[in-house]
Amino acid sequence: MSVTIKDVARIAGVSISTVSRVINNSKPVSPEIRKKVLDVIEEIGYKPNEIARTLVTKKSFLIGVIVTDIGNSYIADMVRGIEEVGKMYNYDILLCSTYGDKAAELKYMQLLNRKQVEGIILVSDVLNSEIREQIDKYDIPFVFLSRFSHQEDYATVTIDYIDASYEMTKYLVSLGHRNILYLGVKEDVNSLESMKIKGFERASTDTEGMNSNIHFAKGYKIEDGYEAAKEIFKDYNDFTAIYCSNDELAIGVMNYCYDNKIRIPDDISVVGFGDISIVSNLRPRLTTIKIPFYDIGAVAIRRIIKELKKEPLEEKCTILPFHLQKRDSSIKIT
């Protein structure tokens, strides 16, 4: 026979309402009474009915998290940050993976709302109008996280992509490179890609004698970087460094160089952006901008919890520091 709240109240010598106050932290209870009730709960193994508790307190202690693919290492890092900080504040997460299906994204938004989550974190490439309309209906804390698109209307956690791209370009300049090719993906003016290009162009303008080119790959994947490298080495001359707008493109370029006996960094320097987990294990190890994915997830859920607790909030866009990881794929030239 299961232990009930009545058993806790009887053994502790208090009323049922007092036990409820202790469990739900709803009204003040003296430290002595609180300790007595908690000791009894631990001794007899009482577990509150979560469904009933949610109905009484209007709190589920659940945060919904929707991601494109948990198999992506950077997303796994974000989720780890979300989950670990959530546990610190007694919140659990409900995790849904869409595998890039926007219809599934919308379906999971509706599912999480039915599960009475108290907030939602969406990790996705873009935020479309259907999702915007849905989240506006729910009126709960919401944070949007992305490696690809910039969003001003909703809370987000990110880095300064313009500054990061500027710093990467100036680092290559400090190594003696004046003929640098930027490999990116053509996106709209509000994308994070456009911010990286802006940082690259600003650094180019600030550098006397700089010869820069921009080449666009067809996508962000490793195979897109490989195919782009075929065109780059055919169409451009004299460049000494390739700055790739993400690590996946850089890996594709490095694979092409390996297959065609182009030595990195002796013949060409290659750098990336992101610092996904695999790049420190490549040979040569990839020079890149480190995006603090774990911290982004941790700060995102902390913002939601702050909002739920009516604590003061920062600006909608929280900017975290980045770090330039100087590794073996770039070299000083004379």
C-alpha cells in the first residue's frame, strides 16, 4: 500500500495543509516544522503526486526543449548546459528532436504546451512565422537559439559574430596572410552568416595591402566544403589562407586538400568557426572560433527560470564571450 500525505502528517504530528506547504514551498513554515516534515518524508519514502501537485501549484517544473538533432555535438553541449542548470533549480526538461522537419517542430510546440511546460527553448536554424504565431499564443517564457539566424523579437543567447569574424581575420593577418579567401554560404542580410562576412570585410578594409575574396558554398555541410574546395582551387590564385564560416565547411576543405596532396598548413592555412567537438582531434588540429555552446544552453534556461521567478532580466539578446582557438591548421608566412 502506497504512502500518502495523510501518513506524513500523522507521523510528523502536523496538519495535511502544513505538509502541503512544505512540499510546495507555498507558504512560510517554521524551520523546525519544515525539518520534521522533511525527515518523515525521507524516512517513510513519500513521493508527492506530481499531477496533483501541478494542479494545485500551477507549476509543472518542466522546461520544453526542441532541437534539430541531438546527434550534433554542439546541440548536445547546449542540452547538457540546459539540463545541468535546470537540475540546480529543480526543473526537468522534456527533449524533442525534429531532425530538421519544420512540421515536427510545430507539432512538438503543441505537445509541450499540452504537457504544461513552464517555458520552451527552441534550438533551430530559423524561426518561421508558424512557430512565432504559436509561441505568442502560449504566453510563456521562450528562448530561441541558432548557429545560423539572427533574431531580435525573441530572447536569445549568442556571441558577437562580427567581432569574432573580425578577430579571426586579423589573426590571419598577424601571421602574414594578405591573400585570404572567405568561404561562406549565401544567406539573407539578417543571418549570422552576413555578420561574419561583415567582420571579415571590416578587417580587410582595415588592413593595408589586403587582397580578399568571398566564395559561397551550396550549404553548411562537410560535403559542401569539399565541393566548394574543387571550385576554389580551380578559380582562384595566390591565396594563402581559407577562412571557412563554420567548422563543417573547413573539414570538407581539409578533406579535399588531403585527397589532392595539398599540405595544411604548409601550402595553405585553413581556419573555421564554431569549435565543434571533432575539430580538436583532426590532424592538423583546426584553428577556429570557439562558441561556448554549453554556456549558451546554461544561460538560456537560467533566463527562463529568472522570468518564472519574476527576477530582473537582461536585454533580450545575451552576448557571451568567444575565444580564438589557435591550433595547427594555420601558420605564419614570410
